[in-house]
Amino acid sequence: MPLWLDFLMTPMAAPETRMLRCLRYGWQALCLTLAASVAAQGMLRELIGRLAPAATGLLLVAAVLTTALYLGAKHRADTAFLTMPREGE
């Protein structure tokens, strides 16, 4: 079998678990909310005043922490999946 075909048929990542899916959806929601809060900063300032930049900063910190948490969990799942012995090996 050619190397490129063998490479294409080799799984490159672990199947996504329910926990990883929830983390990914939460991360995506945080990123979209952060983008919306940055885009609507003027309106937010009119509505909640000086708390608007702090709320956006809090969303930024939450998105960064969630990114680190998700990437760590995903890396552990992928490593465990790729080092697991396969049938016929």
C-alpha cells in the first residue's frame, strides 16, 4: 500500500466524547459571545456603563481558560487513542 494511502486510512484523532463535545460547544459559544460583545461595545456602554469593558474582559479570560482546558482534554484523548493497541498489531 502506498504511504499516502496508509496515511489517509490511519485515524488522526480520537472519537469525540460527550464531555469533549460539551467543552467544544461551550468554547464556541464563548467565542461568539466575546465577538458580539466586542462588536456591540458601544451599545453595551450605553446600557451598563463602565462595566461593559470589564464584562468583555471577563468573557476574554473565560474563553482563554476554556481553550486551555479543551486543548488539554483533547490532547489527552488523542494521545490515549493513538497509543492504544489495535487489532492485528
